Amino acid sequence: MIDKIDLKILAQLNKDANISNTRLAKTIGLNAATVAKRIDEMVSEGLIKIKAVPNSTKLGYKIKAVIVLKVDWINIDAIMVKLKENPNILLLVTTFGRFEILMIADFSEWEKLNEFVKEEINQCPGVKQTDVLFVDESKKMYRDIFRSGPNTGANTNLDDIDHKLIAGLCENGRASYTDLAVKMGTSQATISRRVSFLLKNNLIKIIAVPDPSKFGCSANAFILLKAEHNGVDKICAELNTYPQVYGSMTLSFGFDILLYVQFKNTGLLYEFVKTKISHIDGIYSVEILIVAEYLKTTYESVDFECEI
């Protein structure tokens, strides 16, 4: 169970997960050892993950896709382990519904996406169906991670070390520079300089990503909608007014809208679909995928400043 001290730590990490333990401790009136221990415990218990989020725009990723898979349950763990290693994948979850796996991924070229589907996904034993839904536009995000600082234009001056460093920080955003230097065969000074460059130029941001199910939101779901094409923007605008809708995207091919929603229980999710979504003109199909397990994600948010 988390307490008020944990919530204070999380509130600070939610603002800047790159903050040092010493500075964080000073901010909330604790000692650095206590802060470090509590963060380690929350990470080990799966309450949060601290990771770097790449700035897709500045890194030259022009194609965003939602990919859903039908797979044999007996193979699902092996498939998820393999997919988790791909740096292009921003979100990876297992789900209950017509599909067993949902992911959101960024790619720099169509050929890269095609290669990923053909050579990585479809070669996994147990994959029975792959549907690729192209994202036209993100209509709502729970927080605009890169809202501050320069955010236009692709940066083409990154080398192999930079890309490996980004991948490493996406796994563990608070990894020590010493460990990263050893892993990449370079010096600690080089790692420090390059991390500073990535952060300063808004190429990455290090954030705390919570598991909502550990914070009282046990019904997390992705809702796929088919709707009248000329009404999609209006439908998204109406749905985005609900605080339970943490994200929405318009799609091409197969479905028209993807919603990410969080509720305390499935009863509230059911009521939302029955009393809100079903009453919106222009929606003629609703597909619900309830999240079973998070393997990789940057799409979650929890109000860490609330009282417990």
C-alpha cells in the first residue's frame, strides 16, 4: 500500500522523473536514502515505471499505427516478450475481447512498418491475425508530454550511441550513467553529455508511468468505434469532454476512432458505453478491449496529488 509520502514522491516524479534523489528529497523534506528506497520499492512492486519517452516528431517518426493481434493464448507470453524489445512500440498490452494484443507504434517510413509486420509480428508462432490501423490524428492525450520547449523538425544528427541510449532510457529512465556507459562501451562523461543534449533539445522526456490498476482504476480499456466519416471530429470532441477518456485518436481503415478510458470498475465502464457512447449520433459500431496486462506503456496517468 502506498502512503502520503509515496504520493508526494510520485507527484514530483510526475512533473520530472529525471530529478535527482537529493533534490527530490529536499523538495519534500526527506533524506535521499529514504526517497531512493521508496522509489525502488514502487518500481519493484510494479506501481510505476520510470522511463524515457521519445519525441516522435523530432526523431523523424511520421507514421503512427495501432496494431491489434489475434493470437493463441498458449503463445502469448513469448510473443509479448519478443515485441517488448522493439523500440518503435510505445504501448503494448494484452486485452480481453476480439483481439488478445494491442500496441501503438511509431515508424519513420512505411517500409519500416511493413517490415515490422511481415518479419517480426507474422513470424511469431501463434499469431493468427494482424490488423493495422493507421492513426490520422491524436485528438486528446492525457498530458502533452512535449508541450514545452522546441518541438518542430526532425533531428538527423543522432548516431548509433544516441539511439542505443534512447532505447536504454526507455527501459529504465533512472539508470545510472555508470551502468549505461559500461553497457554501451563508452565513458560516463559521454553518457552525461548526450543525455543532457537529448533532454535539452526535447528529444526525450523522462516520466513516471503508473499502472492504473494499482491505483484504483481496475477497468482500463481501449474502445474502437466505427462512425460516419463526416462526423468523426464532432464525435471525438464530444467524447473528449469526459474525464474518463484519457486519449482519443482518429484512424484509417477498419475503425474510425480509438478511445483510451479508465474506470474504477467494469460497471462504470458499462454505464459509460450504454448511456454516453450509445447516445451519440453517427456511431454505429463499438468494440471494447479491456486491458489485462501492461507490458509497455506511456499512455497512463494517475492524479498523484490526491489525498488517500
